[in-house]
Amino acid sequence: MENTVQEILNLVKTKMKEQGAYDRDAYKQFIEETIEFFQERGKITEDENVEFIEDRLMDMWNEVQESLATEGYSKTGKEES
């Protein structure tokens, strides 16, 4: 399951960069969209705990925010709270 979390995280970060959306709300929306996409494609099955995956990814928000800021992908170019 950790591989799935990492794969979703990578896609979410790419979407954030491409769409210029760097806040927590956009992050949550992209997580939900990506999980839905994975379910449609059979990459996440009904047996997997989607709520756990989403919670795990939301718990990673601070790390994602720092990473994007370090790469210059935040509204101000630095970490936001």
C-alpha cells in the first residue's frame, strides 16, 4: 500500500506544479481526484482502505509544502503556513 501512496503523491505533486495550485485545499482535491482515477483504473481495489490512503497523504502535507517551496513552486517562493 505504501507504493500506492507514493505513486499518488508523485502524481498529486505533478498536478499541483502543472496547475499552479499550492494550497492545502488544492492538495486535498488532487488527492481525491487521483484516488478516484486509481479506483477507475483498478489500481486501488475495494479491499484497500481508501480512507487510510487519503489520511496518510493528508498527513504528508507539511512535507509536500516544504518540498514545493524548496523547488520554487509556491505562491511566494517560500514555505507558507
